[in-house]
Amino acid sequence: QSALTQPPSVSGSPGQSVTISCTGTSSDVGSYNRVSWYQQPPGTAPKLMIYEVSNRPSGVPDRFSGSKSGNTASLTISGLQAEDEADYYCSSYTSSITWVFGGGTKLTVL
Amino acid sequence: QLQLQESGPGLVKPSETQSLTCTVFGDSKSSSRYYWGWIRQPPGKGLEWIGTIYYSGSTYYNPSLKSRVSISVDTSKNQISLKLSSVTAADTAVYYCARQTGYYHDAFDIWGQGTMVTVSS
């Protein structure tokens, strides 16, 4: 199975909004509302930020939001803060009854 | 609060079988109620899903690793085990276990701290 496609890097200034895309196929992102997003600061384990496309676990700020259109899911971070600087990964369930991650996106807060 | 802890040898020789254990702390019955996943991350690279197990024994594996991977659960010990055979340098990575929740069991919501495994002679 092929990894989902994410941009290698995105950046934004404090207070701005950034969007990270996650492109799959009709066998994964496009067919299921089962996309999750994870935040991973350097040297730490990933943290769940969004699940089932747009649901936020308790404790995750509402500055983080998720959406999906066709084969592409997106994570939007509004009101960017320095603490948001991290790697972000998407994942999706697939028609093969497996899960697949994206290649990861490094978010830099300028 | 539920916590996960991976354990196992940090150094494995090429062609050998790597064995890791994930112990669930904080809820003695957790391993019999959730799906559990193993994910790995080579140094400087992204996350790769290895496989998932349900307490009933149902397993799901990454097709690229399926021939070499085995995941099992011991509910009496609250442990999930991973075995990866015929390892090579490409299997050098941080290995994480994680609980899968949500309506569809897709969300990896609780992660262990990870354990580094190096494959080298």
C-alpha cells in the first residue's frame, strides 16, 4: 500500500492559519470518513489531534479542525502558536482492512 | 490513566527475529476491550503502520510486512506482543504500540513512549 501524500513542509506566522493536505485514493481517503491527524514534536510520541475526519479528542484546542473533499483530507490550524511547531501526520483506513499513514509534514512557525 | 510501555532488546542481529512487548498499565482489562496497533518510525522518517490486533485474536497486517510479522495479545498479562522475523537494517526504527479507539477503532489515541530497535551485527 502506498503512503498518503502530504506536503513535506508548511509554514506560517503566529496568529495566521495554515492548512496541511493529505491526498489518498478512492481506496482509502476517498471512500471512508476514517481519517485521523497526529502531531509529533521532536523526540516525542505522536499525539492524536483529529479523528474520523473532523472530530477533536477532549483537550485538543478548537484551533485545530479537519475536513475532507474527495480523495483529499485537510488539517487546518488557525491562530498559529509557537507551540504548534511539529511534524503532522495523517492516517486513513483502507479498503484492504489496513491503515496507512501519510509521509508527514513539518510545520514551521516563523 | 491508561499508559502503554514498550520493551524489548534494543539491538538485534540481521536475519534474527525481533520480539517486542507492549504492557498496558492503568486498566487491567484494557487489552480485552480495544484494538491495539504497532507503528514504527525509522530515524528521521515518517510513521509506518505495522499491524493491529483485537483481543479476540483478529489480526490485520501491513501487506509489505505481512510475511514477517506476528502480533498476539495476552489478556491475562495485559500485554501485546510483536514479532518481526528476518530483520535487516531497514527494520531499524522506533517502535510504538498504541490503542485504537473511536467508533471505527481508527484513532490511535494513546501511545507508548516508543522503543528504539537497531539491527546491526
